[in-house]
Amino acid sequence: MKTLLCNACGGALERIEDNTFICSYCGTKQILTQSEDKPKKQEHIFSVADKYAAACYAMSSANSSHDFIIASRLFSEIKWYRDSDTLAASCIKKAKDFRNDEIYRRAKELMQENVPHFLSQAAELFGQIPDWRNSNELKETCQERVANFNREISIRNESVKKLQSKKRKRKNFIWAVIILTITAAYLISAILLAL
């Protein structure tokens, strides 16, 4: 006996009544007339063409990584229909691209703040998307800026320590002079009283 194929998806048909068949893959019911080699569509449990159209609409209206993933899942449900498998892979790539673009945009915003904490966060974000646009270079730039800030802070701290040390020495010198002056005055007054 000849295997009958579904008009909607090309899957194998199973007989459910005398002239009525159902696709084991997409669920389309079809009626076979005696004059035809292929069955006619009677009704769709779930129309594959409608699913394909919905997936195409989801892909064309997607504006986030999540939206592209949803569109990819819709295409994956009918991967054997037309170019659904190719479009599912395309949606996954677009979802990844969209995600990478979003991370890149956030990292660039943080980088513009030019504050060590934000620069460290930006470098971390750029590290999540290696080889995306110029993320590797920007990561290095952020790390260099943080290192420069740390060097500047270290230099400032050293100069503050030196200044504090000089002030302490000057203060100690002044106290030593005061104590010597008081001691000398006491000794002179003691010598004068002794004479």
C-alpha cells in the first residue's frame, strides 16, 4: 500500500475512518477522494501555516532578546515546515546579538561616568561579551583607567603621609624648643637665685 503524505507538512498520514486521515505530525485532518492521489484538507487542529505566520510576526516585532527567544521556540515547534529551522536559528542569533548589544550599551554608559567603581563594572560587562565589536579593547581601557586611578590615589596617599610626617616633625621640634626654653629659663632663674 502507498504511504500518503500530509498536504500541510509532508508527514505520514494515519487512517482514522474510511476516507479520513490525520497527520501524525501536525494533526491536520484530511479526506481522500477516489479520484485523487492526495487527501484534501478538511480542518486543522492546529494550522501549521498559522503557527508559521505567528512565528514570523513574533520575529518581525521582536524588540528584546526574550522576544527573539519566543519567536525561536515558535519556529522550533514547526521546524520541518518551510524554512522554520533556519528562522529558529536566526532568531537565536538575533537574541544573542540583542543581548550582547544591551550589555555593550550598559557598559559604555558606565564607562562614561569615569569613576573607578563604574569602570570596574564596565570592564566586567565587557568581559561577558568577548570579541563583540570592540569590547576587548574597551575592557582593557577600563582596566587601565582603574589602574591609573589606583596609582593616583596611592600617590596622593603617599604625599599626604609625607605632609603629615613633616607636620608631626615640625610640631615635635616646636615642642622641643618650648621645653628647652622653659628648662633654660628655669636653670637661669635657679642660678641667679643661688648667687
